[in-house]
Amino acid sequence: MPPLRTALLQSSGRLSDVAANLKTLDEAAGRAAETGAGLLVCPELFLTGYAIGDDVARLAEAADGPSAQSVADIAVRHGLAVVYGYPERDGDTVYNAAQLIGPDGSRLANYRKTHLFGCFEQEAFTPGDEPVVQAELNGLRIGMMICYDVEFPENVRAHALAGTDLLLVPTAQMHPFQFVAESVVPVRAFENQMYVAYVNRTGPEGEFEFVGLSCLAGPDGVARARAGRGTELVVGDVDPEFLAASRANNPYLRDRRPGLYASLV
């Protein structure tokens, strides 16, 4: 299989302005497609902004709502898959969610954040209860989680055991936790033998200061693409052949002794 060129859109968009953020996504998808990318990944809550406070209830949409259709139109127009973060409404319940739309406009996967960070998230959202959500894209098994989720090693290991090749992590990583983007994410990729696309917001937003530093980390722990602190579109390749060779040479998953770990759960 050829590599899957993956574009990371590091941007905070415009707070509470879904239409403007869809326009930004459309423009980024066009630029990503020009590089040959088959996948574009956006940050956590990209459609609405993160620091939306009481606007969560007003801005939340169903997974198949109007914004999902707009993103599907963008995916089809530019011929690439798109992952975007948004507040998802399901009846009276609101989740911090991310959705994967295929290049044909189909809804391939929808993930609800399982580990909510801080007072804002814990008050505004209900945690999801499905830790491993996957889809197939270009012959790769794609996994999804959101921001804080990746900081729990059990979460990522569950994806490794389920065969995830590329883990997509829309995020809203803020100061002073930039070491997660710099160090934790490449280690997660290495210890679980997968690619990890970690895509952050950037700059000040309400009481938060997002640190950027989005990256595509490979199974060798090396970043194939790394953004700085500002708004940026970076591109890197997810290479199935390199992944297979790395898994053959790295014994972590083969050398596990699950019988010793029962006390963890």
C-alpha cells in the first residue's frame, strides 16, 4: 500500500463562528489536497472553538447534522478524508466529539471523548464510554481519541491491541502542558507501534493559551511533521511498509505478560 499523506491543520479558527470555521476547513482541505494528502485532521472542538462557555448547548449538533453535511461536501470536493472536532448533541446529552468523514462524504466514525479535562469540560459534556473507535481508510486501521485521552497509557494500548495503525488525536493542549506534545505523544507512538497524529489549537482563547506543536509521530518515536506555535498546515506520510517493519523489529507488544497486569483493572 502507498503511504497515506496526512495533513494537520493547527488552527483555533474563530470562536463560536461555525460558518467561518467551515470556510477555514474548506481552504485548508484545498491546500492539503494540493500536496497529495488523503486525510486532513483538525483540532478539538474546531467547528465552534473551545472556550465557548454557555454556548455549548446552542452550538451542539447531531453527528449527522448540517455541519456534518458541510464537511462531507468539503471532503468530496477536495477528494480527501476529514476529521473534525465538534460538540455533539444526542437528545439532551452533549459530548465532546470528533468525526471522521471519508473522501466520498460517508460518515466513517464518530468518537466521544472519554476522559474530560478540567471544570469546563466536566460541567459542559458527558464522557463517552467507548474507548476504541476505529474505521478503515486507504487500507489502514484508523483509531480516534481526543486530547486528554492520549495521556492515559491504557487508552492507547487498547488501540494497539485492537490493531490501530494510525491514531488521530484532535486536541486543545494548553500551557503549561506542552511536554505532552513534545515528549508524551512520540513515546506513545513508539511504545504502541503506531502512527499518532496529534493536532492542536493555537494562541489565546478565553482563559486558555494553546501551545500548538502539532505532530505526526511514527512508530520509531520520530516526528514526521511538527508545527510551531502559530496557525499552520503541516504534512507527513503514514507509511504502511515502515510500520510493518517497525512492528516486526520492536518486541514490546509480543513481550507483554498480561497475566501480571490484572491488578491494573
